[in-house]
Amino acid sequence: MPPSDAASLGSHHRSQASEPQVGPPSERAHTVQFYEDEAFVIDIIEAYITGGLARGDPLIIIAQAAHREQLIARLMTAGVDTAAAISTGQLTLLDARETLARFMVNDRPDWERFREVIGTVLERSLATARPGTKVRAYGEMVDVLCQDGMPDVAVTLESMWNDLGVMYPLSLLCTYAIGHFGNAAHSRPFQDVCKAHATVIPTESYMRLEAPEARMLEVSLLQQRAQALMAEVEQRRQAEQALRDALHSRDEFLALASHELKTPLTALQLQLQSLPSAAARKDGGGRLLERLDKAIRHTERLATHIDGLLDVSRLGDGQVPLMVEPADLSRLVRDTVARAMTTAAEADCHVHLRADATAIPGVWDPLRVQQVVGNLLVNAFKYGRGKPVEVRVEAALDHARIIVRDHGIGIAPEHHERIFQRFERAVPSSAFGGLGLGLWAARQVVSAHGGTLRVESEPGKGATFIVELPYHPS
């Protein structure tokens, strides 16, 4: 069909529209014109009608009510005798919504009804035309479907028009507001609309650019915007996936934390509940002390878990608060090992401590350093149960070193970094308890001191954790 009537936007008041050719007739049987401004649609239809009337072609205009009223007023101003064209059958004006309703079934176009409704109109138009003439049809029904939020149904209707074009000599022009395809979800319907047409004409902002250089610049700008949009969509997709992963990790952590906190709490309750009966016995003194000792250990375990949870918020942003002061690293490690003896005995782990006889002075946060050593010892007792644990403290030229080695299950190389992440571990949480925070917190503290924490390990050969602390935090 001659789409140039739509693309040529000269004066509104013209008796004949220019029609530059864009391809052979078979390639121009079905054209789509996208638009930005409603006023541009009236320009399109006027050029389409005046060009067809001048050629003596039969015309079918299926437009929305507001567009039809504006069009008739525009044609009358231009001196076109629309009444005569309608009475002779050369011009047929139909309402888009009313015509659409005649062949829609359950919000889908029905082929048989469509062929009957539109086919009858085409046959009536062809009956008044000279032999070999094509009917020039303009339709806004597809645009109406898009306005109603059904672009996929519009594509189905476009296919029916193509099928009808095989049965009748027909040139069809469709228009779509480009705003119907304003987000990423509309990408596929937009592509389908374009594929359904032999010729695709961009919006008026592009068509009004006459200079080839200006058009090339506009195409380049649009390509850049499309590339930027695609990158933004991908970033949003990754952010959404990260959020889903974080929510999944949160749910897993809450379930694990609930279990880990409930276990010592339940044991503590049982010990406390047994105190009255133990005190009432004649030999209750010993039993009472035993129960109290167990209650204290369960309380300490519960406090440790709570401290770990608090560290999630304290250390989560990477800004670890330090209260540094001069301290002896050898003494800090010895004191931490001494306090861990009960836990070591429960795990059946014998601890071998080797520290320099002389002091290893430096400026550190004593409580945080002891937290690091304590976390490494708990990790060693957990994964090296029943086997010895070795602890060494050494002084090097520019840093002090703490080494904690167990002889447990070991860690595969691919997990060496992952175990230092929050809530992570190298083995399933069902096999070993804990919140998955100890090693993460230890590395956060060491990093805050300007030091490093790494692991050397192989499956079945135990694990060696090496802490290197500068004598003064950087």
C-alpha cells in the first residue's frame, strides 16, 4: 500500500497527498505508523483519505469517535465533499469500538465473525470501484485493544487482517500510540506488532527529521538509550535475584538461630527445674553444685549465641568498633585457652599451647582479639572432636601471628574463602551446630586491626587457621 500518505505531513489543507514509493505494492500491503501526539493521527488519516479520493480508490476508515469527528471537520475545511464520497460508496466511515464489538468473543477476535463483518464491508466497497482497484483501509481497532491493555490480542487481530488480505485486494494502514509499549514487558508485543506488518514507520518526531544526518543521529541516540535500558534491566534483574537470595538466607538463618538458641535454653530450663529436688536430698549439696555448674555452662553457651547475633548488626557494615590499648598477645591467648578448657573437655580435645616465653606487646582490642581466638577454638573443637588441637603464638618482624590447628575433617580448597562469609560453612548445618558466624566475625575483627586471617586445609587432614596482626592497627 502507499504508506507515504501517512508519512508525508505537508499542509493540513491539500487536495492531493504526495506518495513517494517505499517498495513494491506487495511489500506495502500492510503498514503500521507509530505516533506520539493524537493530533498527528488526524494528519495521517487526512493524507490517507485525500490521496485515496484523488486516485479513485475505495476507502474504509475504522476510527474512534473523537478522531472521526475531527477528521470530518478537517476534510470539510479542506473542501472535500465527504457526504458525496459516502453516498457513492467510495468512503466508508466506521466506529472502531462498535466494529470491534461485533466480532469479539470472550475478549478475543473470532475469525468467522471477523471475516463476515469486515468481509461484507470490503465487498460492498469493491462493488463500487473500478476493476483491479485495491481497497484502502485504515483501522484503529488494534490501537483500541492496546488502550485496553491487550496488546497480545491486537497482534492476533493483525494476523487476521493479513489472512483477509489474501482473500481481498486490500491495502491496510494501522496506527499505534508508542506509549502503549512503554516498559520492558511490552518488548515482545511490540516486536510482534512490527513483524505483523510489511512496512513499519516510526513516530512523527523521527519522520519530521528531513536531513539524513539528523535521522542517523536520532537512530544512534535511540540505540544508546536502548542499550542503557537493557543494562538497567539486567542490573534490576540481578538486584532482584540478590534480594531473593538474601531473603532465602535470612529465612534459613532464622530457622537455624531458633534451633541453636532453643537447645541451650531448654537444657538450662531443665537444670533449673531440677535444683529444688537436688537441694531437698540429704546429699543434695554435691548434686546442687553439679546442676548449677551445668546451668552456668548452658547460660554461657546461650550468651555466646546471642553475642554472635549481635555481631551481625555490629560488624555487618564492615565498621568494626575497636577499643585498642597496649596488650600482651601471649597473655590474651593463654587466658582464652584457659577459659576454653571446659568446652575442650566436652569435645574430648586436648589443647597444646605453645607461646613465646616473653611477652608479645602490641596495641589491640583485647576483648576482640580474645573473641577471634575463642571463635577459632570453638571451630576446632567442633570439626576436630576427639582429636588434639594445637595453638601457637609467634612474634615476627612486623606482625604477630596466632595459629590454631585441628586434626579434624578438613576443608576442600574450593570452600576456603566461602567459610569466612556470613552464615556459611563447608558442611551442612544439620551435621554440625552453630550459626555460621564465628569465622566471619573473626575475619571482620582481624581486618579491622589491619591484619589477615586465612586457612590452610585439605579434606581429611585437618585445618590450620593463621591470624597475622600488625603490632599497631593501621
